[in-house]
Amino acid sequence: MEFKEIVMEMPPDFDSADVERELAKRLGSDDYAFRIEKQSLDARKKHNIHWRLKVSVAKDAGALEEVSDRPKLNIERKKRDAQAVVVGSGPAGFFAALILRKAGFDTTLLERGSDVAKRASVISEFEKTGKFDPRNNYAFGEGGAGTFSDAKLTSRGKHISVERDFVLSTYISAGAPPEIAYLAHPHLGTDNIRKIVEKLRSDFEAEGGSVLFETTMTGLRTENGRVVEVLTDKGPVQADYCFVASGLAAYDTYQSLIDAGVSFQAKEFAIGHRVEHPQRLINKAQWNAESIPGLKAAEYRLTAKPADAFPVYTFCMCPGGKIVPSAAFADSQTVNGMSSYARGGDFANAGCVAAIHPSALCFDNPNPTALEALDALRRIEADFAEVGDGFAVPYCGIQDYIKRRMPGELPETSYPMEMAPVALWNLLPRPVSSSIRKGLQDFSRKIRGFRSGVIIGLESKTSAPVRVSRDRVTMLVDGFDNLFVIGEGSGWAGGIISSAADGIKAAMRIV
Ligand SMILES: Cc1cc2nc3c(=O)[nH]c(=O)nc-3n(C[C@H](O)[C@H](O)[C@H](O)COP(=O)(O)OP(=O)(O)OC[C@H]3O[C@@H](n4cnc5c(N)ncnc54)[C@H](O)[C@@H]3O)c2cc1C
């Protein structure tokens, strides 16, 4: 049989045997091998919600392999007398370290937090007692920010297909469900990604890589445009190459980099809150049913371009998930969302943010420096913490936000800690909160029942408000011969896949 690509529609609760039956019917034979290349849910017509599949078919598995000739990473392994130090074990840092080790570099990965098991127990204690640990929280610790997340693996990054394939196949080899390779909206859930992070780290160590937990980079010692040592709270680490992948929450690390001569500029980002609804309300609005066998939980993605206002959009929606207190420092308040693989929780949450330039947060300063932008953001995060007197999250109803009236009764939510009813719209500069208000009005027209939801806390971590100056080709930080600032904190990437891809690309520059 010749190789063929077949597009088919399948019901929401189809299984592999259904695909085989459908193929046998279409091919008039059951002597073939097949592979699903793409699978996406078509929910445009609520009376006909179905999966759309693109399937490759050939005479046997070998023939299928031959035609899937996608370019792959070529990691040349050889003896290299060079020490690479990577700061941060999130997707950018971890994947950079993995490539460097595979290529033969002596590779040391530094992480300010603990291993994922200890991190998980510290976070659970924090939610019960309010005792905050600056080393281990939703932002810091092994695996980085996305370890306690929905672990959506979507990315709008361009020109990263080779790196994305590498990340997905690495995750699959570490136990991820194979469907992440072909689903249009793949996700792992926090339960899967925690196990994967642990497994990948032990593989990395088995290959000779070294991981130093509870070790914080505090500065860089440089000579003539080269990093010679990474300074840490446990002493210096010698480096021939240095990769800093410290994420977007580590204000102290931004300061260390700037002190070492690394140049950043303020850039556009987004800020706002999280909205939450009962998941069954979202299912009803999106599917016209409270549940559909075979489907987990309905998603949404909304955008609004209100007149005379900043664009507003929903971000990082977590179906069947919960809102989490994701601050990296005790004196700041931010929230984010996470879900398990089953997405079986009772609530749906999403960031609801306005796309702004940091100048919108820096009154009377249209051109803030990177430090001024970071300071302005930090001040807002501190204001939210002050209003909530710690980790009680400020909230109001979406309807309250729209009508600018004080919230009434505490609604049911997934947030695991206390909640403080406040005039939430007053906590952001007026042009920003007015834009969000208009966005909420627009979204209430698009999703039935949207107004009845709750709007919570500060969502300030959609992407970094600054961008490092680095060479587009070599990816080296301007003015340095051996320093790479990568991942979300660099301002050149955002999200798990694009940050991992950024780390891989940088590592491949020296491989
Ligand atoms: C709750 C939550 C949910 C999210 N959900 C998703 C999602 O579903 N899908 C998605 O694509 N993205 C999601 N994100 C965003 C995603 O996690 C980030 O985009 C991604 O992790 C960025 O990767 P990174 O490696 O650049 O940085 P990070 O993952 O932030 O990792 C940085 C690491 O550096 C360490 N570090 C910082 N400073 C130092 C220092 N000085 N010394 C040593 N170590 C240091 C930190 O402890 C951390 O482990 C979520 C984020 C959060 C917080």
C-alpha cells in the first residue's frame, strides 16, 4: 500500500480501535500501519462537536518511519575541555544543560530551590499555614515556574519546530502521554510534569551532569567581557560558558546581571487579574452541555480591542484547574493557574490581562529603564500584598469590576488561601483597569454567564517586562564572549516550549 494521509472526523469519545475500523473501511483492507499526525477538537458547531484527525497510513511501521523525515537536532558528542554553568532548572536552563551535557561539556546546573519532591511539600505547607519559603514556591525550585501548572505545551513561537520536536520527544521518553506529539492543544498537567522533571534530572545526572540545589547565583565575576566565575551563596563556580535562565520572577537576579554589565530594555508585556467560573458553566457555554463523554473540560481564548483602551485578552486558561498564590517573594502578591492531567476540578480560570508597555505603570515616565520597569512592577505586586495583608488574595465579582461597586458575598473559588473583598479595579492604574473593564464587558457578550464569575489578584507574569540585549545570530549577550541569558527572563521567550527552545538554541550555538 502506498503512503497516504487521510483526514477524518471522529466522535468525542473515539478510541484507537475506532480509528482502525474507519481506516479499514476507507482503505478496503486491514493490512496497514497508521500514525496520528494531528488531532484537534472542532467545537464550532455545538450540535456537532468532533475530533478532526490527520492520519498517515503506509504498508508497515518501517514505511511510515521512512516518510517522517523531519529535521532533527544534531548534537555532536565529543570530549570538550570546558565547564558550562547553567543557572536555573526551568525549561530553558534544563534543556540547555541537557544539550550541553549530551555534547560532552562538563555541565553544572545551579538551582536556588530544592528538588521537586521537597518543593511540593513546602508549597503544600505554605498553602496550609501561610509560611512562605523564598527558595521553594510556585516560581522557584526544581523544574521552574511551570512545574506547578497546567503544563500546556502550546507555543506561538516561530522557527522552533526542531526544538519543539526534541522537547516533546524528550518528555515522551520520560513518561509523557504520546498524544502530546500530535494534539493541537497538548498539556501534561502538574501531576505528569513533576514526575517528568524528576526523571529527566536523574537521566541528566546519570549522563554525568551535576545539579546543585539550594544554590543561588548572586553575581558574575567577569574579565574582559568573559564570565570567569558564577558567584553563588555557596561560593564561586568556575565557568568557561555561562547560561542564565532565571525566569521572570527573580528580581534579585536581574539586578545581579545588570550589576555585571548586562543590558536590558523595557518592553511590552501584559498585566491584569485571573477570572474564574464553575467549569460546568464554561462547558455549557462552549459545548451546550455540562459534560461530554470523551472530553475533559472546555477551554476558551478571548480577545478584545476596546476603543481608546489597551487590548485585553485571556491568557493561560486552566480548565478544571485552580488558582494558585504564585508569588516569588514574601512581600509580593501574584496569582497563576494550574491543573492536573485529568482537568477534573470544578473550576475554570484564566488570566485576563491588558497588553501594555511598562510606561503605563511608571507615572510621568514615558521611557522607563529596565530597572525602573522592574521596580514599578514590583511596587504593584507589593501593593496587592499589602491590600491582602499577605497572601489573602484581593478579589471581587466580574460584575462588581464592571460596575465598580464593592463586592458582596465571598463566592466559591478554587483559591486555596484566604480572600479579601476589595475594589480590585483601584489597584491598577486607571487606564489599565478601564481597559480590563471594557474587555470583561466584551467577554461577557461572548461567553454566556461570564459576568457571574469572580476576578482575583494580580496576574503579572504573562511575560517579562524587559528584554536582554543579545546578538540575534550568536545569542551572546552584548559585550560578552561566553554569556547567554535565555528563557522567559530574557524577554525573548515565554511559556514552557518557547523557553525550552530558547535554551536549546543557545546551547546549540556552542555545540
Ligand atoms: C503557576 C504557573 C502556571 C504556568 N502554566 C504554564 C502552562 O501551562 N504552559 C506554559 O507554557 N507556561 C506556563 N507557565 C509559564 C512557564 O512556567 C514559564 O514560561 C517557563 O517556566 C519559563 O521557563 P524558564 O526556564 O525561562 O524560567 P523558569 O521556569 O521561571 O525557571 C527559572 C528557574 O531559575 C531559578 N532561579 C532564579 N534565580 C536564580 C538564581 N539567582 N540562582 C539559581 N537559580 C535561580 C528558579 O528557581 C527557577 O527554577 C506557568 C507559570 C506559572 C508560575
